[in-house]
Amino acid sequence: MDLHMKQFDGTTFGMAVEASSPAFRRMKKNAFNRKMALYGGIIERTVRCVRAADVAAIMGDAGWLVSEGRYMETIRWGDDPTEHYIIYEEGSGK
């Protein structure tokens, strides 16, 4: 399964992951809806979200891009066009 992520600066990043892995199944199961202000606070809408810790767990060695760098904004997987916003909790990462 392929992951496609977008950084806050618009740069995209892709990688393959094992769709049957426990970490990937946990991320999908833990996805949730959240009302967020988008586009600089101009538009508020409900979007799909995943926690940064769940994303980092499936990324292996590249997990630092999420856990330490906090570079990634959204993630989608496979052929599903739904973008999930990555939620960074306080106290994790930087």
C-alpha cells in the first residue's frame, strides 16, 4: 500500500507500507473527525484526522519527519482520495 503525504510547504512525500501491519490497522481504526479552521482561519469545516504518533509508527525510519520534525500536514493511502490531517498533540515532538 502506498502512503502519500503533503508537507506544510506543499512538498509531497510518498512511501510504501505493509497494509496488514498492526500499526497501519491501528492508524486507520483511530482516524476521527474534527472541526478545523482551514486556509488561515477563513473556512471552518469537519475533516478526517489521524494522530501524529500513529503516522510515525507506520513510517519506520522516516517516522522522524512526523514525530520530531512535524513536517507533514496531511496523509492519504492507497486509492482513497480522502486527505487526513495529521494532528500533533502538545508535548510530542518539538
